[in-house]
Amino acid sequence: MSNYHLQNFADYLESYKKSIDSPEEFWADIATNHFIWQKKWDQVLNWDFKKPEINWFIGAKLNITENCIDRHLAENGKKTAILFEPNDPSESSQSITYEELAIRVNQVAKVLRAKGIEKGDRVCIYLPMIPELAISVLACARIGAIHSVVFAGFSAMALASRINDSSCKMVITSDGSFRGTKIVDLKGIVDEALTHTPSVQSVLVVKRTGSEIGWVAKRDFWLHTLIETASASCLPAIMDAEDPLFILYTSGSTGQPKGMVHTTAGYMVYTAYTFKNVFQYQGNDIFWCTADIGWITGHSYGVYGPLLNGATTVMFEGIPSHPDYSRFWQIIDKHKVTQFYTAPTAIRALAKEDLSYVLPYHLKSLKVLGTVGEPINDEAWYWYNDHIGKGNCPIVDTWWQTETGGILISPLPGITETIPTYATLPLPGVQPVLMNEQGEEIKEIQADGRLCLKFPWPSIARTIWGNHERYRETYFSTFNNLYFTGDGALRDQNGNYRITGRVDDIIIVSGHNLGTAPIEDAVNEHPLVAESAIVGFPHAVKGFALYGFITLKDENANQEALFNEINQFITNQIGAIAKLDKMQFTSGLPKTRSGKIMRRILLKIACNELDSLGDITTLLNPEVVEEIIQNRLT
Ligand code: PRX
């Protein structure tokens, strides 16, 4: 049996057992046989969840881009690595072969070096879904610079705070981006952000939209001009296994977003292995992950996982509704996509539209469908299964997180059972446990609890950039000696897991993690707002949407105008993804006698669960609850 490729249920069981009984041997075997190492490790694993400290493949030397690119050149140089599908269907798609990718990555790597970027420097990438985004990511990795990709839907302020948090020396952006019928002025957003970012010395600009843009001499450079004279070969920097590969920001329940740090070797081994198995990737497959590279899914299964396996990965610039709701299905037929990986929110949005958008497409090339990012409801699961998979494609409901680097719980298509709404079984190397609120492990098989992991897997994030104590506090302090995911889960009698959702103050809106505290801060910035509390309520397409309870300094203010103004504040501070769907203006917020806002009660009201409000008589201001219920928005 090959440890790397699980081909049947017996393989899965055997690998799983080995990964638990002898994890070091298990991962060393996979790492040895499928990657190029400049030097092998001295020790496979050293870990301590209490400190916390986790190191994999200690002492090994490598460069991940040799494994993503150079390794494939001899046999597969002419194979398409990236298949780019533009926003506008009348513009031709582009196939970038592994040979071309090597040249383009090396050229950008040379440009980065020429602009003073050295190993360990942070480079912020703020680009639309165009090939230069993947190329920039790989170019950073080539020279050992740490990439920090910021999703190009974030506002100038959100971008600036991420740049400052990790003191990025450079920003790579474009003159603009095409999204449906809109052109977004990305360079303008960068210019605004950079008025607050002293660490940035240079900006590389990719030409995409041809829009007129502002220009700062000696700071801004067109990438295509610099590339003209850049050499097509660039020796890879030799990295330690535990050197940071990238930082990716994710929302926290409170405070600033957390810059999750992923390191080189463990991330490489785990994303390659899970890509191969969860999607059962075969040599001629065309893999499409719709996630933007600004999110972890795009990093691990849009770029690194596929390229590490020498696969063809589709990169789509546009949105599913442009020019109409058939765009995804049209692209699948056009490129004969074999594995399609998307988010439940996209499925729900498309399922809501007329079936006539789907019916003209054969979708015969598809073998495996995937979902990620939030729980998938029954209805969406069956729609996906029946109308897209035509009942022939297993759906892999993959559970994981920015922090986990790769998929931890998922069916293996054709190998393990799929169950609607269940992520099902842990992958080899993954040891989930369910904990009760008293901090004890629930030993019964059938259970409902807080999902934790009791052993490290190779791609676990190693720290939060600049704040190791926050990393410890967030993930390792709730339960003794365990990594706490922040999710609740059910386990059935066969050991299958169903993720029930966040148990903290993070709300997943359209697949995007949002912390309530920073949104409340943005709302409170409005001069007429006295106080606010934000909760999530179930939404047919977004999964959850945001409901704000807001008290005003002037109760006679124009509430309709405020709705737009407050949402504009949120858009400016964070981005449009964090806008509120509902705002209820109220004379007060329910508080404990010590003055703490009772979000739990507001959550019940927003979710219309009035029977389970609990005892409100001990509140400081119980009368306000009655008022809020009376005026609640349904
Ligand atoms: O609550 C879980 C949910 O998304 C959270 C992680 O979000 P993020 O770091 O943005 O990464 C998303 C992409 C990996 C998790 O804590 N989540 C992710 N996948 C699933 C899920 N919830 C249910 N089912 C899933 N398959």
C-alpha cells in the first residue's frame, strides 16, 4: 500500500491507525517519498501544547517552490499548471504551463530581490484573482519572503492595519480589478492605506484594467516593466522547515485580526497529502477551487496543494452571477473540470435561481464535488448532489480552518461514506475529541460538544504574528493540553462528525469569518451612535447575516439615513462583507448589573427564539428587553 495515496477503505483504516500509533513514522514516510529536500530532518516532531510549541521536520532544508514547480519540469513542463478564466467570458482564457510558471515566478522573484526584499521580509499582496496573484505568492516563497495576502475586498483601513501588524516592506497590487460589471479601484485603496503604513518602501503594480491611477514616484513601479529585464532563473532560497511561509489574517472574537503564521515543511507535506486524497486527484484532472487566494482555501487548495501534486488548477477572476447565474456551470463544461470545490453560500445563492441556468450544461466531466467554510444545510447538499453532481459525484464536506492550514475532517470520495451535512471522519493524523463545558472529554461515541484536537498535524499554524501569548490564550487555554477549534460538533454512533457552528463570538457570513467586536467598533464610530451589539441570525443564502442592536445619542435621528451611513462606516473600516442586514434602534441594550451587554438575549431575539430567553429579571434593565421584542425586525 502507498501511504501517500489512499485508494480504498482498508488503506484509510490502515493509514489512520498508523498515523495514531506512530505519527512520526507515518509522516516521515510520506515526506520522504514525495518531495525534494535539500537536507532531510534530524527529528520529525517536537511538540508541547502547553507552551505552545510545535515543530515538524526539524532541521530539514527545502524550498516549497522547488516542490511546486521545478520538480514537475522534466516530465510535465508542458502541462498546464494554471488555467486562468477571466471575468469577461468573451476574453480568452489563459493556460500557463509549468515551464511558463517557472519563468514567471523566477522573474518576479528577481524583481522582488532587486527591490530589496530579503529572506524573512513581509510582502503584502493585494490583488484580484489573476495569475499574478499566484505568481507573486510563489515568487515570495522562492526567495524566502513571507507573503501576507489580503483579500482584495477589504477596505483601505483593514489593509493598512494588516500591513502594519506585520510591518510589510512591499505591497503588490494592480491598477484595478474586474468584478462582474464593476471595476474596483484597487490602487486607489492601496494609496489610501499607504498614508498610514510607514514600513512600506515600494509598490509593484500589475496592469489589469488599464484604469487611470495615482502614482507615487520612486515608490510605485509597473511590474511588467521591471519584468522586461528580469532574468528567468532564480535560485530558490534554502529554507528551514520551520521558517514562516506566510501570514494570513483571520478574525478574532475580539480585537485586531490574528495573523496566523504557517511554516514551510509541515504545511507543504500536509496540503499536498490532503489535496491528493480528499479530491482523489489523478494525473489528468482539472481541479477548480472557487475560493479567492485571499482566504486559506485559496492558498492551500487553489495554489499550493494542486501545484505540489503537479495538477492543473483553475483560477477564476469573476463572480458566479456574471454575466448570469450559469457562469460556474459554463466554466466547468468549458474546461472539463473534474473536481469542483466551493462554499455552501455560493451553492445556496445559485440554487435559489431558476434551474434553467444549470440545465443546458452537461457537467459530465465532474467526478468530485467539495464544500468548505460553513455548515452545509440539507437542502443545499441535495441540490448540489442532484443538479450538479447528477447523483454521480461524491460530495466532500471538508471541515478545517485558517489555523489548521489543511482539511482535517472530510469524506474521501469513493472510499468513505458521505452523509448530508456531516464532514464525517478525521483524516489520517487528525485526532478529534469532544469536550463538555466542564472541560472533560466526552467518551461516549454519540455526543455533542466542543471540538478539540489532541495531537498536532503537520500544518497547524505555529503562532500569531507578533503575539504568541494571544495564540496560546485563543487556542490552548480553554481546555487542558488541547487545541480548541471554537466550533461545536456532534458525533454519531459511527464516529462521524457534524460541525454545528461557532461557539464563540465569530459569525460566518457568506463563508467569511467575522468577529463581532471590530464591527461594533466600526458602528460606534458613527457620531450619533451611543452603543451597539451585533449578533448573527440565520439567513437563507448567507448562512448567517448580521443584526445590529443600536442605541443612539439622538433618538430623533433619521433612521433610514443612519442605516446607510452606519453601513458605510463598516465598509470603510472593514469592507462590504461585514455590512449589517438589519439594524434595530433601541432606547437601551440589556445589561447585567455589572454593566455587561447580554448578547445571548439579543441573539435569541434576532433568531426569533423567544421561548428560550431565560431569566431576565436579574438584569439591570429588564424593561428594555420587552421593548426590543416588540420592535424586533423579522
Ligand atoms: O466554523 C468552522 C467553519 O469555518 C471556520 C473556519 O473558518 P476560516 O478560518 O475562514 O476557514 C474557512 C475555510 C477552511 C470553522 O471554524 N467551517 C469550515 N469548514 C466547515 C465549517 N463548518 C462546517 N462545515 C464545514 N465543512
